[in-house]
Amino acid sequence: MKRLGIWIAVLLVAGFTRPVWAQMTFRGFILNQDMFRTSESLDAMLIRNRLRLNAEVFSENVAAFASLDITNDITDTATTIPNLRDAYIDIYSKWLDLRIGKQQVVWGKTDGYFINDIVNPLDLSYFLLQDFDDIRMATTMLNTKLHYGYHSLEILVIPEFKPINLKFEGNWGYQRPTVMTIPIPYQGQVINRDIPLHYAEDNPPRISLKKAEYALKLNTLFLGTDLSLMYLKIREDRPVYFTQIFTDTAGMPLNVNLTPTHPWQNFYGLNFSRPVGIFVFRGEGGYYPERHFNTENQLFIAKGMIIRKPFMQFMLGTDYQLLSTIDLSVQAINERILDYDDGIQANENVTIGTLMLRGHFINETVLPLFLMLYNFEDKSVLMRASVDWNYADNFTIIIGADFLSGKSDTIFGMYDDNDNIFLKVKYSF
């Protein structure tokens, strides 16, 4: 990893020391973001200050880009944290483009959700309420794009693996189980006993070209439809826990250790987008021949309580200009575990509907947004309403509110107490 970091640094220095005729730009922003709970306590959930510095140098066929993020959140660690978000070099030619370094790749078409957009892991430390550019975590990769006319082929080689970033404590902590219920024979009967769970730290594999992930995406125009076919050989970035049950000398369970693993998997996907009159129809779908899930079925103890099942997911959506100043977007999302068995800890079927309204008023200076995600299976909901006011070319004020509802064991309901109002003040330079 150190050697690769050195080579990336050398490439960046080389990019920034181009001849004097190369152009160079510096830009960025300062952002203050405050979020307060709407319950009686009105406590501060987020008070964050952020400095973003972007630098780019480019000539005719070569460009280099780096983005540094410096944040301080007094509601969290209250420490100033620097983060090199992106750092890469672009090399262009007539039919071949290369991007080398730490970068983000967007392969999905879904608003507010991730289906085929799985190249980069997600930062869910604030659930889905960050800007999408902040939710995706850049990873080191080689991105090659061959293009000819309306057709292109993208090839990714990803030697760096990052798991999903989850918090397990605090306002946006993911609520994972703390005990496992195990049936135990006792005096001719079977009683259920709650055994405490102990979670090990995630120890992702080191950066390695020998164990690199890779992905292919073919983009084409077919009968007026933008069409993409993709294949990925990647690790599961969400943790799948290898479970070990420890017993005493009498065979009675004492505790359960869970070690996060990230198994390899194959993924096949398709995206499409087609305008029809005043509508734009779009969709994406993906299929895993074999995905790994945790199960409570005791027959899988020898396999760490991990079971393998086919998995599929898709989205169908449409965009429509409702008025000259209001755009409407509607989506239907479905995820399903095929050949489902009782005991699998994930839901067999998830169906989500989304509604988004975007407005643009007063010469694009006032931009309201309403977004709703509703889970039809568990009846949980997430809603966001906000207004961006571009007071000046480089000064924006954003106000809004988030509403989450549902039972405590649902994807949105676990944050039911986190309804909030927020304010962002952004100065760009």
C-alpha cells in the first residue's frame, strides 16, 4: 500500500509540474452545517464546519486533480479531520482515456438509493442524509475507457478494498443485535436462552493487485435507448459475520463471537434510459448468482452461520416536467432474495417507492426539493424537504427538514427519533 501511495504521489507531482503552458485552477468552499432534533429537547445532532480545497492542472492531453476535505464536528469528536477525497491523473487520447488514482465512479441511475451504483463503498455514518458526493467514498483504481462514436467500454481495476462505513453508536448508529437466542434442551424441554454477542473489529484486506476487484461496463445507443451492460467481480462491502458459538465444559453456550468478512461475489447489471415525448423512462437492474447472508439456522454453524443465495434488484422510473419550473421523478425499487429460507436475517423482499419534486425559480436562484422514500414491506418512510437559495454566485443558503418514521427494526424506523431541521451556509471560491 505504501508503494502504491508513493507512486500516486509521484504521478500527482508530475501532473502538477507540467510545463508553464499548462493551466492551473484552485477552487473550493467553506461550509457550515447545523442540524437540530425537532423533539422537545431540540438538541444539536450536527454542528460541522468544512473546508474543501480542489486543485487541478491540465494541458491538452493530461490533467491532474486533487481534493482535500477538512472537517470539524463539535457534536462528534470535536477534532479537525483532514481527508484526501480524490487524487488522480487523467490521460486523454482520440479513442482511449485513462484515470489513475483515488476516484469515484457513478454507474447508477437511481435517485436516493443505490442499486447498480456499487463501485465505491458508502459512508453511512450519517445514513442517507449526506450529499451523494459525500456518501460515496473514493477508492484507488485504474479506470480505462475505450470509446468509438456512441459506444464505449469502461474497464476498472480496483486494488484497494474499503468496507461500508457504519456507525454503531450516536444519533446515526446502526442498531445491530446484541444477543442471540439459542434453543437449549433442559430436563426434557427446550428453553430459549439469550447469549451475548461480541463483535470483532473489521479488518479489511490490504491493497493488492493480485487480489484486485475488477469491473466492465459497455455503453451503447440502441434504437434510441442509452443502454449499459456491466459485470463486476468484487467483494461484499457490507460485513457478513462469521459466527462462532463458545460453550462451557457441559456444552452450554457462553458467548457468541462475530467476525466481519467480505466474501467475493459476481454481479451482472443493466441500465437504460430513453426519452419518449415529454417523459424520460429509465431503469437499472442487477443480479448476484450467489450472495452471502447471515442466518439463524443452526444447521449452518459449521459455516459460520452464513448462507448463500441468489439475489436480484431493479428500479424502474420516469422523469417528467410537471410545470415549466417543476420537475417530477417517480421510481419503483425492488430487492429480492431468491430461494429464500426461514432464518435468513435479511428480508426476503423489499419494495420501495420514491417521489421527488425539484423546482427552479427566480432565474435558478431558488431551488426547492422534496424527496420521499416509502418502504411498502415494513411501512417505514424517509422524507426530506429543502430549499437552496443562491443569494450570490458564490454564496448559498440551504434550509430543510428530515422526517423518518417506522418500527424500530426497519431501515428508516430505527432512526425514528431523528426528525430534524437543518441549515447549511456555503461560500464558494
